[in-house]
Amino acid sequence: MFGFLKDKLKSWLGKSKEEVKVAKAKTKKTEKKTKSKPKEDKKPAKEKKTEKRKRSKEELNQEREVTTKVMTDMSRENIEIKSPEEKTEEFITSAEEENEKSEEEKQETKKLGFFARLKNAFSYTLTQDKFEEMFSELEMLLLESNVALEVVEKIKKDLELKLVNKQLKKEKLEMEIKESLKTAIDDILLEPEDSIKTIKDFKKNSKEPFVALFFGINGAGKTTSIAKFAHLLQKSKLSVVLAAADTFRAASIEQIQIHADKLGVKLIKHNYGSDPSAVAFDAIKYAKQNNIDVVLIDTAGRMHTKENLLHEMEKIVRVTKPNLKIFVAEAVAGNDAIEQAKAFNEMIGIDGTILSKVDVDEKGGAIISISYVTKKPIFYIGTGQNYEDFELFNKKKFFERLGL
């Protein structure tokens, strides 16, 4: 547009100058002819000269109007005619300023958080390429937080459906991504039923004791979690008996005996090396004879890679016919806890999980992954060393911990 107006202006200005020259030349020629003629022809010559001057003035006025109009239109559009040297210098200066600005923006971008960087980088429509770029960073964050790869893939698919090629307001992009991520995780997590309510409802319709069987590897906090659960039952006015079915690990019986003494509950135990199924059977028998509401059975910590030991767990399940099969794992165990949960669930079919040491877990990925691979809820989480540091898993609180 600028080139067109510039050329047009030059043509108009050039034409005006030429016409002015022609008009002046005609005027001079007329004046010479007038001077050379006799006096009697003076009056007609003056009249002709006046007419020519009038025409020249009219033509000049038209040219001035055209020129003024073009210049006014150009000024309205803020068009400025510059020489090639001026335009080159201005382009170089602009490029230098843009480079300096880009470097400043890059440095500022490095200081921003993950979601802030996304907010600055994306336009209103999140294309597939931009989504892949965004998710590559999110994927690393999830994997570093002990979220299993298959869970990451599931979250990616969910986000892709909700975000790609959708119209998003740039200022609300961070909120849109957070909400979509929250929804994807929310679909994985199951809200657990209150076990206390479940047990009380069971006791209303049955005189049999409610049996809960606990599984997990050594050191996962299984025995302590059983003691915390027993304390919670006592607070709810339910009677409890413990069964020391871990007859293999050294000092395991003494450990659970300490908790039984502190809680003031009965512990059923046999000698080390005894059949764990027999210990569990005797505990259930004792509960029936003494009208005990709940039987909590501790089992030996089995490595999930030992298939023969897992088969032993199957035998305990057949003998005790538990109402609840609970897997216990450390939240800080990461991917190991996920593999353990998967193995126990495939072998005996767990009903839910208790995660210990959640108070020292800054990542939270184990909760998401275990829920996904087992398709069962997280029942309780351990948040400290005391019996009171034991609470029903709550999705709302979990999302607050994640900042979602």
C-alpha cells in the first residue's frame, strides 16, 4: 500500500510541475505576441491574455487540490516517506531492540514456574504440536513423582481429548490445564467408603466377626498400620482381637505384642515357624467365642517377586474368608510399591490399600498409580508415628497437596 501511494504521489506532483511550466511558457509567448502587435489590436489581445491566465489559475488550483488531498490521506494513515538509508537504519535498530527484548524475555521465562511458562507460550488454540511440547515437560514431572508410565499415558489421552484444538483464553490457560489434569486424576482415584461404617453395617446383620487380612512386604509399616486401625475401631466402640500370623520374621510377634499391650487388646499367637493359617483360624474362633466385633490378621511380609510365598497368602485367604483384604505399602517406595500392589492384586484380589509414611512423601505419585493398577481405592493414609496419625483418604485434600 505504501509503494502504491508513493508512486501515485510522484506522478501527481510531476504532472503538476509540467503543467505549470507549460502554462508559464504559454503566458510568456502570449505576452511577446501582444507587445509586437499594433495598438489597435491591444484590447482583444488583453482579453485573450486574461482568459489564458484564468485558465492557468484554474488548472493550478485543481493541481493544488489534488496534491493537498493525497498528502492529507497519507498523513491520516501515518505514512512517512523515508530514504532507503533511513529505512535500512531503522530496520537494523528495530532488529537489535527485538533481539535484546527476546533475550530479556528468555531470562524472565527461565524464572517462571511450569504453568506460568505454559501460559506465556501458547496461543488461544492449543494445537497438537503445542500440546506435545507442553506434555513432554508434564510427562517428566509425573514420572519424577513416581507416577507409573501407563498412568502417564492415560492422563495424556484424557488431556488430549479435553485440550487439543479447543478454543482457550490465554489468560485462563493455566486454569484450563490444571482443571483438565485434575479431572484426569480424579477419574483414576476412587473415593473410599468409610470402613468403620462398613463394619458397623455388617455387624447389624451378622453375629460373625468382621475379618480384615493385611498384606505387604517387610518394612512397609504393616504392623503399625494394623495397630492404628485397631485404635480407630476402639474409638468407634468396636471390640478388636489381633492375630500374629507372621510366624517367620524374627521379633515380629514381639512387635505386635507391644502394640496389643498398649491398646489393651487380645493377641492370638503361636510359636515361630507355625502355620500362619492356623493362627488366623484360632483368632477368628476366639472372636466368635468372646463376641469380638473385628479380627485383624497380620501376615508375614512377602516379597512380591516370590511366587511360592504369594501362594501361601492364597491359603490364608481360603481359610479365613476375609471380609476385607488390605494391601499396605510405603508411599515413599515409589514404583516398587506399584509393582507390589499389582502382584498382590493379581494373586489374591485386594479390596483396597493403606499407604504409610504419606507425611514424608512430597510426590504423591504412588497414590495415583496404585489406584490405577489395582482399580481399588486408597482406604487410609498414615501421616505420622502416633496412633492418631491415621486418616481416611480424601481426594479433596490430596488435590490440595498437589496444588490442583
